[in-house]
Amino acid sequence: MTRQELVPVAAPPQPPRAPVLVRVLWWLLRGPVWWLLRRTGRVLWRYRDLHATWWAALVVLGVAAIGAGLGVPWWAAGGWVLVAAAARAVEARYDWLPVEPDALAGVLVAAGAWTAAALYWGLRTEVWYGWAGLTLLVFATWGCNRAARAWRSLRTRVRNWAAALPTVLAGLGAAGVVLAARPAVLGDGRVRFPLRLPVGITRETLEAPRMRRQIESGMHWPAGSIREIVQDPAHTSSARVVLVWQDGKIQARHVRLDLRRAPTSIYDPVWCGEDADGKTVAIAQYVVEGMTRGLFGGEPGSAKSNLLRLIAALRAYCPDLLIWVIDRKNSGLTFASLLPRIDWIATTREEAIRMLEAAAAGIPLRGRLLRPQHNQLLPLSPEVPAVLILFDEFAEELGKGRQNAGAVQAAKTVFSQGRATGWGAEIASQYLSQTSLHPDLKPLFPRSYAGRTRTRADAQFLLRDYTRVDATALPTGAFYTQVPGGSHPGLLFTPEVCDADLLQAAAETAHLAPRMEESTAAGLPHYADRWSRLPEHLRAYASEEQLALADAGPLPSPTGRVRTAAASTMRLVVHEQLPDDVVDNAAGDGGEELDDAIVAMLDVLRGKEVATTGELDAAVARWRSRQWASERRREWQRRGLIGPVGRGSWSLQVQEEGALREGVAEAERAIRSRRSSPRGGDRL
């Protein structure tokens, strides 16, 4: 082909160019528009939980419409189940989508069901319109509900915190701490951050008070929002811990009392409420070693008495349990509605000490019922019932003071030796301190319950790891519990117990009330005539049988007079010296018996050498204090009745009974003559 034969081809037409003004505007605006789109996308993705409801609704209806338009057979929608399972697994691992894994699976399954319905009945039918309207109504309610929006907003913040927490910990010297799983947002506003600790970092490192404050500051959290840092219950490795966050005070949980939860035996645990996760909490008051004891504390209004009422109301249904009550705060009115089911109630100091003395005297009496086949644990039954002592406000009787020596010694005997023979106790007081409970009694309570306190340090008398929790943030009716074997305090939310509940329990359990076995009841001091001292204001709540016993009047005690250090036989005001006849009677002269404690001390000293504390222990066993016994021993030594036979050893120097009795009487006169104070009597 020659050059002349070549025919020129016309160039393709060019598209018309936009006007110059349009091109200039696009050049000026494309940067800001692109930035705005990216910014909007980031914001939407960051807060995707807030509008996830509407996305889910669009997915459900959109998939149904697309499936119907494509003519997919309705039975093919079953394949969505596999898609939902796969999507849930991916979301649980990577947290990409704006919904929880379970919510995502539910949305996809609903979309499959909608697709099947749309393909079977067709679009734009009455059934389709009805189901579509119902779906939109449900999603609209979920999207506009205040609680749901708050929960989704919290989850959005939690996602951002999860990304920032390892960086903050690294800046505080805990580099290498990472999230082991996605944080869990619980229903009460708590958030659990599962953490994996590297080498060199322990749980104690993170839960130190200074470290906790630094973490809260670095994460911009409110002060005190880290509730606790505990071992991850899902793992046994000490490198797996859980940081529990909760903004503000602990939210109160509404728990309803259901008397149908009541146990039917003392061997069954008693239901007391729910924990922070809504699970049932039960207290085992009888364990393998016998009856246990619980200690309650908290400021006024923390519902300690309500918890004691709850235990009393539920334990009333146990036919193998006697309930003894000491109510020093409300003069018995706290438990008055349950009075027909109560076996003994004390509202005064004197009656409370009588009850403790009777319990201490009942331990050896019940010990006689033990047999070799019992393995040192008395079997409890309606014929031989357990005894539960509920003591509200014990500080005046069990505190650290000389005037409480007798009551403390009786309580120590009951709480330390009574578990094998069925004696238990639950005691409560306000503002536990170094003096409100005697130091010898505090170790005898394996269970403790801390209600709301005024300061965090107030919980140290109840909780071992009190620095790990903040009892000042507890609402009314909530307690931190410390039980044997528990690694850290747990939360307990208790129901409110009204007088109507106590009346119902008393009416339903009147026929279940057991009686103390005759062999023990016959030897208990102050027990036979206990109802003769019933206060007048409680007579309206008593049963007919209790009123009959109250009207019968006092009965002679089967064990005679029991003296305590807090209740002297004589309180006289003298000027210089007691009259001789009064001194003779007080010292045991004039035909009367010597004091039981003096007789016990002389029996220990008679005819043998004893250690320094031997005679003191004998006096304490008779409800006298060591100071009281030491004063007598010094006076007897000065008069030559006893003498040291070695370092820390004593023996009786006068063996003739008449001379010994006269010397002891003169020593008592000398001791009492030195006490010419307006208080009179004998000091502890």
C-alpha cells in the first residue's frame, strides 16, 4: 500500500470539559470534602454502638427485600445459620462490627427468618407489613431506651479504654501488660478488663494504692473507680488477673425476700441475697467442724439489724434450732414480731450476761451427750436442737473493759468451745474499733460482714484485705463478705425484711419450735424462769405459752446463785470503813460460804506447788478477773497464808482449815476497808 492510499482517521471525540469555575470549585473543595468523609467515618465507627440498632434493622429488612427480588427459594434462608455462627466467631475474636457477638448472631438469624418469610408469602402483603412494623417497633424501642443507650455508650467508651489501657500501664512502669480478652460490660455498670501480666509484674503491683491512683489518673477515670483487681476465675495462672471498674458508687441491687427459700435444717445453708453478678449467696452456719460464728459491722443505717432479722426469719423454719436473741439497740423490738418462735430474748445488760452464762454452762452439760460414734460432734435434731445466738450491738457487753470481764469470759467459752455441741452466734455492732470487741474474741469469728463505713480504714476490723475494697461506697443493704477460704471480699446484696415477714414466719413456724433437752435445761442457770423477766412492752408480741410462763413469776435457779464480775452482791457507799458485820458477811464469815472464786483458788493452792497463773485461771473460771485474783494473792502473801517456793510457783503455807478461813476473812476485810470510795463494792 502506497502512502497515497492511506486515509487519515479522525481522532476520537473528546468529552466536553467542565467550566473553569466548576473545576476551580472542585479543586478547592475536594480536600475538605474528603477530610470530612473520613472524619465522619471515624466518628461513626468510634461510636458505632450508639446507632447499631438502626444498622441491624436495615440489615434485616434489606436482606429480606434483596432475597425476594432475586427469587431465592425460601428454604435457602437456612444457610444463614452457618453465616451467623461464622460471623459471631469473627466478631468475638476481632471486635470489628458495632454489636455484641450474640447480638450479631441474633440479627443474622432474624434476617434469615425474614428472608424466608418474604420469599414464602411475598413482599407487600399483610403479613409482611405486620412483621416489618413489629420489627421496626422493637428496634426503635431498643434504640430510644435510656438504659440501652447508656449501656451502648459505656461499651463505646470501654472499647476506647481497652485500646489505651496497655499504653497507660507501660508508661507507669508495667510494660507488657496486655488485654487477654475483650472487656465484659456487666448489667450493673461494672466493666471487667481481663489482663495478662508479664514477667516481673504481679497482681500486688497493680493493686497498690499508689498504682491504682496513677492508673485512674492516666485513664481519666474518677477517683476510686477501680473496685478491685482479682485473680481471673477462669484461669489458674497467677499471670491472669481481672481489673474491675465501676464509675461512682456501687449500684444498689433490688433483691426480694422469698420465704420459700428458707432452709429446713440447721445443716442447710441459709440464703442471704445475691452477689454482684446476681448469683445466689448462702451462708453455711454449720460446717464440718460444727456451728460457726459471724461478725457484722458498719455505720448506722447500713442494714446490719436487717441482715440479722433475715437470718432469724429464715432459720425459724428449722425444727432443729433454738433462737436466742440479745437486742441491746432496740430493746427487743427488732425481733418482736418473731417472738413466738424465739426461745429466749434479752434486752438489758444483766439479762444478756445471764444468757451468755447459761450458754457457757450448757457446753459441758451437752458434752455428756456425746458418744464415741459421734466423732466429737453432737448430732443435732428436734430432740437435741442447735442454739443460735443473735446479738445486736454487743459493744457494751463484749468490749475491752474491766467491767465486761465476766461477760467476755462467758462469751469466750461459748464461741471457742460451743461449736461441737451446737452453739453458734451472729453478732453485730456499729463502728468496730480496738475496744468495741475484746481482742480475745475477735479471732473466734471466721465469717465477717462489712456494711457501709465512714472511712475505708474502719473495715480493717472485719476484712483481711480491706485496702482492696472501698466500704464507704456501699449502698444500704450491701455488704462486703469475708468467708473462710475466700481470697478476697465479695459483695452481698440483701433483701429488706419487714415486720410482716417476721409475723408470717412466726405464724408458719409456731408448731416447729423445739425445746431444749431436759438434761441440759435442768442445769442451765437463769433458763427456767427466763420468761418471768419479759419486758412489759414485748408482752403484746408473745404467745400464750410465753405469757403463761411470764405470769408464773420467777422460779428458783437449779444451779444456785451465779456471780459475775459485772454484778457484785453489794454496792455500798461508805465514809471510812464498812461495818464489821457487813465485812464478815461479804468475806464469808458468820456461817456463809466463801466466794466461789476464793474457794477455787484455795483448792488449787492446797497441798501442792502451782504456777503463777494457776490460781488466777481458777478465779477467771468462776467469772472473776485476773486483777481481782491478783489482789487477793498479794494480800494472802502479806499475811503469810501463801508463799513462793520458787520462781513463778506458790504454795499454801497454812494447812489448818480454821486458821486458813480466819486469815482469808481478815484479808477480805482489809481489802474492802481500803476501798473507801463512793463506788463501793469490789473492783475488777
